[in-house]
Amino acid sequence: MNARRRSIEVLQRAIAATGALAAVLLLAAPASGQIRDYGESPGFAVASGRVTFQRYCASCHGANALGDGNVAQYLRIPPANLTLLAANSENGEFPEEQVYEYIDGRRPVAGHGTREMPVWGEVFQSTLAMQPTTEEDGETRAGRMIYQLVEYVRSIQVTE
């Protein structure tokens, strides 16, 4: 049995045994509509997110996030132009929570249909878990990387 499955089973038993644990977990989670703040300066988060974007996302979304990466022509569903997310949202605001959830990919996002994009939350979490260089676990470090990607994508929004 792998470590992830073992962890899930232990967590499930703990939640089943006590409702208090579930309440604590809910209180510790970010409120709906906001993603976790890792206490980084905006400039650092954006710069780190840009590096991650160029490494993991640019092949599909393009170096400038316009949806024109080298791999885009081979995909059944074209990658999104990420510079227009705010302009195309219902209220004209950057949809940070939806962007975070879509990049993470471990929770389905209503209205997106089938998923062409990799489930980056799992990729980052499993990759980083094998590189124990800080006190943060792989899950927390994956969340930080996704947060940085969201901040980078926020920084490249254009208004029409």
C-alpha cells in the first residue's frame, strides 16, 4: 500500500471517529472565494510563477500565455489565452479561485467539460514530495507553486 493511500485511510478513520477534527480542518481552511496566502511579496510570487509557467505551461499556452504554444496545434481543445481571463469573466475581475482549482485539477471545476490539461496539483505534489528540501510537505509546496502561478497569470491580464 503506498504512502498516499495509507495517509488517506488514516485521515478517513480520524474524521469518522471525531467530528471535532472535521470542524478544526474546516476552520483552518481558507474561506470560500480566496486562495491561501503564503506570505510572499507579490513581486516574488509573480517572478516565481513566471519561472514555473515557462517550465510547465508555455509549451501549450505559449511564452506569452496567448494559447499559442508549440504543442497547441496537436491538442483537441486549444489552450486558453490566459491574458484574457479577467476580461472574459462575468464581472470583469480575475477569477483567482477558479484558476487555482483548474491548475490544481484535483477537484472538478463545473462548466469546464472534459479536462485536457494535466492535473498539476498531483504532478507538483508527487514531484516535490521526493525533494525534501524544506520543512513544508509536498502538498504545501505544490499549493505554493500553484499560488505563484495564479499570481503570475493575474499579473498578465489585459483589459479590452
